[in-house]
Amino acid sequence: MIKRYGDSPRAGQIYRRRPGVYAVLLDKGALLATHQADPLPEYQLPGGGIDRGEHPIAALHREVMEETGWHITGLRRLEAFRRFTYMPEYDLWAEKICTIYLARPTLRIGPPTEPGHQAVWMQPDAALKLLGNPGDRAMLALALRQVGPR
């Protein structure tokens, strides 16, 4: 059973399962996160949905590049969790199945290509308060317990 973070599913609401991949990106004691301006301003772990037919690792590389402008390396799976949420950008009630990886940013290619996203470096202790959903905060805490800041 996959642990759930955040709100319980609403009774009677139909949710569409949406698998995604996300990364805890630690380097030199700092976390590389993304700030998404719309639909609500929020700090997040970079990542997102896996497109149909796409390999999860390819999706993670694509999403991190789109949301931060960085290449990553050294991927190691941490854990998975689920959360139930409304995604206004897709007009979709989703059961997000979030697989989290630990990785290291290695090369900045340029600014994020995903509209409304900004790459943000922050201290992990600040990120534990600033990340916008409890699942992201829990996965960062897990990564820090396992490896500490790198």
C-alpha cells in the first residue's frame, strides 16, 4: 500500500490516476526546487506526469529540464506516495501516484522552458517549510535522513 499525504479523497468524487516522477535535487548543501506561479504560487520538487508510452526515467529528465533548466545524474529511487488533488490547469481531479528519486543537478542548460516556472536554490531546512505539499516535504525529510545534504 502506498502512503497518502494531504487531503483524503472526497466522497463521490471520481479521480483519474496520474502517475508522475519527481526529484529531490541536493548539491553542496542546497536543494534545487521549482517555483510554479500558476494556478497558485507554490514551491515544489521538480517533476511531473509521465506521458503515455514514456519511460519514467525519461519523464523525470524531461520534467526536471522543463521546470529547472538543469540536467541531473545519479538517480536513486527513494519512495512513492499518493495524493488526491484537483489540478485546475487540466480541470482534473487526480489521484497522483508520485515516485520520488534522489538525484544531483550536474549542468545548467538555461532557464526553465515550462511557462510560469522558476528554478530556486534553497537551504533544505527552509524547503521543509516552503514546499507546497506535505508529500514533497516528507520526501525531502526522508532524503535528508538517508544521505544528509550533498
